[in-house]
Amino acid sequence: MKFGMLRTTSGTRPVGVASHNGQDVYVDLCETDESLPDTLLGILAEGALDRAERAVSDGLQQERFITGTLLAPFSNSQKVLCIGLNYRDHAEETNSEIPSEPVVFGKYANTLIGPEDEIPLPKVSEKVDYEAELVVVIGKAARNVAAADAYDYIAGYTVGHDVSARDWQKGRPGGQWLLGKSPDSFAPVGPFLVTQEEVGDPQQLKISLTLNGETMQDGTTADMIFAIPELIAHVSQLMTLVPGDLIFTGTPAGVGMARDPRVFLKPGDRVEVTIEKLGTLGNPVVAGK
């Protein structure tokens, strides 16, 4: 099942996506079940995803449909974790050593934006790059989780775009990964949270990115060096993952800094990331203020 956050004339609402008369419609979860929290993050934190799924079914029968503008499904996650160099072809194209264990870095909630939100380019960066990524959404608290049990802690998945200021990430003394990865708007996510049941095997999904309609990245999640269960097991050794935490799982080959000539984002560009079964996340690029 798919869930999202919708801006409506009556405020921001969590919704489920359902098919009605051959078209997708948005079901108002809180109108159907008034006991549900009014955000997807709250629904996960309360362990109420099953209730939300029932609300979609009930709301479909009652035709409790609403319209509005899709927002990021999560805008205030406690942790936004990212895995670097998790596709062999991407590591090779950047002349990086194949990692022997997951390379982990983080972003902050200020980076999270949703479908069609603008990506403003920082005035102090001239080398802003794109990275298409599958994002894991944690569904319940996870600490010292064995890889064999990792899927029990996943609520679902969404599409992610790990925007990166390369001249800060790698072009500063010692490297400034935090600053290079965490400018405002540098983590578009969405359009939906898609539950595990609908996705099936997350390691068998096509993933691609287009820049102004031209395909720049075209891969499959089957090529990850470290599979999702390994990532959760590795990270949860050191920190407790909580509902709504996001894990960006790495990007396939084709990034701009590895091309000849190099390709970096510029005002007027449009970037679209598409992942099989999850949908397409599109964002315009604009000049920063």
C-alpha cells in the first residue's frame, strides 16, 4: 500500500492511495479514523500502520477522498543516514576503493523536501551533483538487530535524491562531507511511502535518474555491495533506529562528477528519479538566494 502527505485547503493530511473507478485517489486517513496521528511519522511512531491500512480500505468504501499537493512523506525524521559507495560501478567510476564495510554519513532534516519542491543551489558551490537512491523507512525501534531479522523493522521504502556539493564534500581541507551533503533541500524524498508487501524484494528494483529528460543513471538495486539487512545490522550496532528514520542506500554509476566532461546541476534543470514500484520523484533546480 502507498501512503503520502497532502497539503489541502483544510491543512496537511496523511493519506492512503487507492484505486477508484480505474483512477488513483487519496483517502483521508484521519477523517476515516479520527484516532490516527496527523502525520505519517506519527503513525509509524505509534505503531499504527496496520490501522492506517484499514483506514484506507474503509475510506475507499466511504469515498472519503481529498485532493491537494503532495509533500515529502517525512519532513522531520530524527535521522537521515546515507550509505556511500554502495554500488561497485559507482565506486569504480569515482576511482574509490571498494569498501569492506558500509560507509555511513548523515544529513539533517533541513535537507528533506518533497515532490516538485525546488532545489536551490548554494551560492558558494559550483559543483552540485545528483544521486538516485532507494530509501529505507524504519518502522519500529531497532537496536543490535541481526541481519536475518532486519526486514521486521522496515515500514517500507521511498524514492530519494542525495544531492551533493562536491566542491565542499571533497574539495575542502580534510573533506567536508557534512557540509557537502547537508545544504537546505539536498534530500528530496517521495512521492510515497510504499509498504514492504507492495514492493516485494527491494534488492530487485530498477533505479534511474534523468536530467532534463536525458538518462544519466540506469541501474538496479541488485548491484548493491551491502544489502539492506546488512546495512540495518551494521548501523544498529551503534545507534538506535527509530520510526521514521531514513536510510539512503547508495547510488549507481552515472553521477555528474565522474563524467567526461563533468556535469553539474544548474538553474533551470529538472531532475527525476524513478524506482520500480515506488514511482517518480521530480524536482526543479533553481539559483540559491
